[in-house]
Amino acid sequence: MTEGRATFPIEPWSLTEVGLDHASLGVHESVFALTNGHIGMRGSFEEGEPVVVPGTYLNGFFEERPLPYAEAGYGFPEQGQTMVNVTDGKLIRLLVKDSPLDLEYGEIIDHTRTLDLRAGVLRRSTEWRSPGGRTVRVTSTRLVSLARRSIAAIEYKVELTDDLGDLYVALQSDLLANEDVPTEDDDPRAAAALAKPLRSELAVGRGRRAVLVHQTRRSRLRLAAGMDHLIEIPDSSTEDIEASADLARYTLAARIPQGGSLRLVKFLAYGWSSRRSSAALRDQVEAALATAKLAGWDRLAREQRDVLDQHWDEADVEIEGDDELQQAVRVGMFHVLQAGLRAERQPIPAKGLTGPGYDGHTFWDTETYVLPVLTYTAPHAVRDALRWRHSTLDLARERARELGRRGAAFPWRTIRGEETSGYWPAGTAAFHINADIADAVVRYHNATLDEDFDRDFGAELLIETARLWASLGHFDAEHGFRIDGVTGPDEYTAVVDNNVYTNLMAQRNLREAAEAVKRQPDVAGRLDVAPEEVDVWLRAASLMAVPYDTQRGVHMQSDAFTHHEEWDFAGTPKENYPLLLHYPYFEIYRKQVVKQADLVMALHLRGDAFTLEEKIANFAYYEARTTRDSSLSASQQAVVAAETGHLQLAYDYWAEAALTDLQNLHHNSGHGLHIASLAGGWTVAVAGFGGMRDHNGELTFGPRLPERITRMRFRVVYRGRKLTVTVTHENATYRLEDGEPLDIRHHGRQVTVDHRDLVLAIPPAPQPDPVRQPVGCEPRRRSRPGVRPERHASAEDSAVLR
């Protein structure tokens, strides 16, 4: 889906659409999406049109479809999983006398929509003159409750603003299943599977309440959607309710006197299950509706504000010197919180619940990009996300056995836990996802000291992923412990031997599993972990192969990578990016060209394995060969650029990560937000310019600011404490808002932070030689706030721009 670039006024705590821009309609639907991790509603209009992708989603709710192969192979997944657009409850259609309110007809006198980051609501105000000459103002406020997992609500008001006398209006409030959704999937089997995927089982309507229950045809998942209403009307009215297989409708007809208005509050409830009956789901939804209606609109809005007040108090990043970036970082943090807060043992998809991109699948993005943010801002959401991974362990064990390995082989892309990637080199071969999951487990445990989680879930995840590495690699007398035939984060260098990122993350996995065995002997006993097995893990970790090119003085991303032929960047037209859409993999795989941060990501996440001098040399080498044909790259490059002294470059990459969707930099934000890239806004602030690292359970900081930023303040929660860090060009100030004193390191110096301000000087940054990027792949530098030149066009692809 190619969309125009959206434009938003720069505001610190909101995002506003002024006027109706058809060219960027899909982008607005994505950035105005409201979710809580369980329910997702795209920012389409209540009236239903104009619309690009209407989109209502339930986390984990999907339909199966056959995966096509030109040539099948052993171990290839046979079934795909695609997130379903479920029953749409956003719809409230307005008839003004005899004219339906449609923003493509009549006259728009004034129109704004605002995403309020503090209140957690989407507000809309439209003054519209009908073709018949009557003028009304429609205002709505929409929320998906962060406090009540199954609840959403809409307050909808109609005011008569002309002086032409009384006006008769009708409102139609709908639940609509199997609505038409555009698809760009070229596979006819996918189209067939997703055309009307919901089969009606129950439809009930009475009073102002209705419930529809449906089941998917292949995955056999069942969902219930319900609505109820409160109304305030100034004069006479009539009401009606109807419910049929795919449509339930509450109709209100009313007379509005001159200068008057009417108000409708629509309460929505959703639930799904793979086991519960239609009647049970209906009862569940009706009960949720009853409690929401009892609470009322004002209480739901107040609960929403309370959740976000606490979140921003514990997690806000304040930036002085770049108001556009300040806005973008907060918008990104808001969407990251929405993606995971109430997922509650369901995955966090790459697009969150903001659009249908990547079929609603979750990837390694969750553990490597999203969970680090939530670990230090909303750790309970991380616990739930990792519990979901744990719930899929049996499937991962089965996959490992299918591949002839021990332990657990987690899927590259999935919704329920089965592998659904049909392309081996950029799917199953990317075994590093197992170490990424282990890394998230270790980070969460170190940051929370949650012993119950460690005993019940974490230790088992570490042990089973360690077993995979022990059986996937082998000992070699010359090169130590090798892990061959894998794909690292860089999908332009696939199926290689000894990918440094993979090996170093596996090394940490093996060592942490050995520590988990010590902490949790009962778990180790239940899993039949013998001392000899732990000895193999530790030996493999100590002998892990980490290829190094002594001639060039850099680490090889994988065996022999630095000996491959160089890519001809000077001869590559800018319109030929991303490369995988214009060149055969044969050309890409055998050249020194990097799609996204790979070894550079190792410099960040396994920075304890490199010296500063090695980081400087490695960063310069790989910067010159990285195309950033993935939205995952900029934030990781920014973090390492900041650490190695390239502060302006880090600043440019920071903006690129944070503004990915607000400026639609990859021309595909209409299919849903790039949640990992949005998480990068926080990551670059805290890990990049704040220099925060968490290696080996120790919290360290090395803050330095780019020239443009005059002051930055961020907050993290750590082991029950709330730590505030304030950075200027000269000093860093650390203070605990609550909790016992905390030992940290500041630029290598160990200090203790308590409730008093601890002010420490910032040493000069390294002064490395300038680095260069491939021709045509320079960062998108902004000439002035709000203006950013395009680098190169892109396209939506499952292996391109996540």
C-alpha cells in the first residue's frame, strides 16, 4: 500500500489531523489506532467512509490458510496464519434529514482529529453542511480501555449549528462482521481463506444491546462482539434494535430543536476463545457490557487517564531542543505501551494491532526491540509476553525434533506458536530468535528480580533454548564451537557459518542457562538436566567462534564475510532500493552488502564482548556497507553511533527511527505501524544518548547529547525503584524517586544513587574518523524541523521493512 506523507502540527502531548487529506488517509488510520494489546481499532471514521482499511483486531485471533510452494521441502511449514478483521463496532452512521454524513460529499466546514497521549483517546470534531443545506457539528471521543481488557467505548454527539429550524436525524450504530477489506495478497488461496472468514453462530438483540458470535472456518476460533448504548436526547425519538448473522443495528431517530444536540455513548465488548461455547462467550461479553455501562463514560475516561498518568510519570522522555522529535518519541512510546499493556499472554505483533501488515505475525522484533522498552517502563507487560512464549514451548520442542535438534526451536514468524515462514533462509534459518527470547528473559529477571517468574517460566525457557544451541553447533578443534548454516539479523547475508551476532547471543544464552540451573535445581531436575549437559554449555560458551579479520582489523559478520566481493553502490540507482526487490538473491547473498544492523547490533546488545576500539572500527566498516532496507536498522545504528562518538549521525538516525510512521518514510504505514522502529525512539534516547546498558545484571550509563539537544530527562523503573536521569552537555544528574539506594556506573565509575541529586561530569566523547554510508543510503537529515528529504522509495514485503 503506497500512501502519501502525513503532516501533523508539532505538539508535545498530542497528534492532530487538520482537514481531510485523502492521500494520507491510510496513514492516519494507522497512527490514530487505539489498542490495549487485546483489542485493536484502526482510526477509521465512525461513519465507515472514506476508508482505506477499516480494521478491528483481537490479539491472537486468526484464520489458517495453506502456504504455497513452487517446490516443497522437508520441514517447510504447511499452514499460514493470518490475523482476521473481526466484527467492527466503530460504526455509527448519521443521516441528516435525508443525507448521510459522508466526508466525500457535502461541504466540510471544519475538521480535526486528535490523538491525546495523556488521556488515551481519539477525539474528532467535524462541522459539515449537507447537500440539502443543513449544518451539524459531529464530535466523537473514542477509547479502547487500558484498564478493562475487553472494553472499548465511543461518545458521539450531534449539534445543530444552523438557524434553519428543527432537524430530524437518524443514527445507526452497528456491529458488522465480514466487512469488505482490501487485500494486496497475490495468493488466491489466501484470498479465498480470508473472504468472509467468519461464520455466524449466534445473533441476539434486545433493548439497546446486541451480541454477535462467530467462528472461523479453519482455525475454529470463536469470537463474540457486543454493544450497548446510553442516549441523551432533547426531544422526541424512536428506537429499534435488530440482529442478524453479520449485522446488528441499533437505530435512533430523533428531532433536534434549533440550537440543540443529542449524545450517544456506545459501549463495546469483545472476547474470543478456542474452547468456550457460543453461549459462554455471549454471556461473557454481556457481563462485560453491563459493568462498563454501569461504570459509565466518565469513569472509563477517568480510568484511562489514571493508567496513562502513572505510565508517563514512570516512563516519560523529555527532550529540549527538538520539539518534533519530542512529539515523535512520545507517540512511539504510546503505541508501544498500547501494543503490549493488556496482551496478557498473547504475542505482540510487528504492527501491534494497528493494521494487517505481515498478517499480524510476531517476530524477533518483540523480544529485541519492544520488550527492552517495556522492561524498564511497564515490566508486568513483559512478564505476560514471555509467559506467552513459554505457553508455546511444546510447539517449539516439537519443531526442534522435526529439525533433528534438542531443546526448543521457536518460530521466526507466528501468531499461535507454529512456524509460518515459508522462506527458509529468512525464516527458520534465523535461529537467533531463540537467543533473543533468552536475552529478554534475562533482562526481565535482572530488572525485576521476579523469582516466581524465574522458577515457573524463565529458567525453563533458558534451559530449552540452551539445549538448541548445544545441538545446533559443534566443536571444531581449530575454531572452537561453531554454529553453521544460520541467518543472522542481516537477511542479505543468509545461511552462513558463525554469524557473530548469533554466536554471541547464543553464548550469553548458554551461560545464563547454567546460572538458571543453579538458581532453580527443582526445574533442572524436572527437565532432566545433568551436570554433564551444563558442562557442555559452559564449554561451548567459552569456545564460541567469533570470526575476526586480522588484516582489516574488524570482526567478520560471519565466516569470510569481509572476503566477499564489494557491492557496487556507486552504480546502484536510487530507485533500485530496496535491493531484494530489484536484484536476485544470488547477487545479494555473495556480496558485502548489509540490509540492516547485524554485527552492529551485537556491538550494542553484546557490547560487553568488545572493546571501545573494536566498536569504533567495526562500526565504521559496516556503516559503509549497510543499506537500511529495513526499518529495524536506524535505531540500532544510532545507539552504536552515539557510543562511538558519532553524535550527529546518531541524532539523524534517531529522527529516522522515531518519525518512520509519522512521516511515512517507507511508504507503507497505511498497513500498520512499525512498532519496533517506534520503540527505537525510546531506545536511542535511553540506550543511545543516555548510554544505558544492562550487561550481566548491572545497570550502567554513559550519557552524551548531540549538539542540537540541550537537555534530556528520562525515567526507568528498576528493581522496584524509579530512577530519573537528567542529561545536559556538561553533566548527568541521577536521582531515585523512591526505593532503596541503587548502585550504578557512570562512564565506568561506580556510584550509589539515592533520593538526592547526584551530579556527575560527562567526559569528552571519542573523536573517531568520520564514517560514510553507501551512496544513496545516507541518513535522512532534516534541513529544518518538520522537513525531511526522502532517501529512497520502498514497498511492503514480509522480509523487507519490518
